Amino acid sequence: MSTPESPQTEPAVRQALDLFGFAARPTRAQLDETRRTLLATWHPARYANLTNNPKKYMQMYKQAETMTKQINEAYQLLAKWLTNP
């Protein structure tokens, strides 16, 4: 079993683990729970009422869209990595 620090771990997997905040190999339940938390934090609609400045809103909205995409991609990668050690 490889750990995030081991040389066998691909850089993409290490980056995904960092995004999710895992220092060691997570369980599938930990992965799912962390994904739900991150998606709730970075959901683009969450930024709708944070500011009356349309320019700032769009910047925050685009950042949230980017983070949501990264979270989903990292989740898919880690889920595959967990099932195929």
C-alpha cells in the first residue's frame, strides 16, 4: 500500500490527496464525506448573496466553478486509486 509520500504515488494522486486534505490513504467513507463538505463549501450558488458587486460576484462564482470541477476530478481519481491499489 503506497502512501502520499511514497515515490510510487503519482503526482496527480498526491495533488488530489492535498486538495482533499489527506495526509494518509483515506477510506472510501472519508473520501465521500470530504467530497460532500468541499462541494458544499465551493458550490457556485453559495456566492450569490455574498456581495452586491457584480464583478466581484463573477470572480467568486468562476473560482467556485473551477474548484467544483477540480474537486470532482480529484474525487474520480482518488476513487479509482482506492479501488486499484
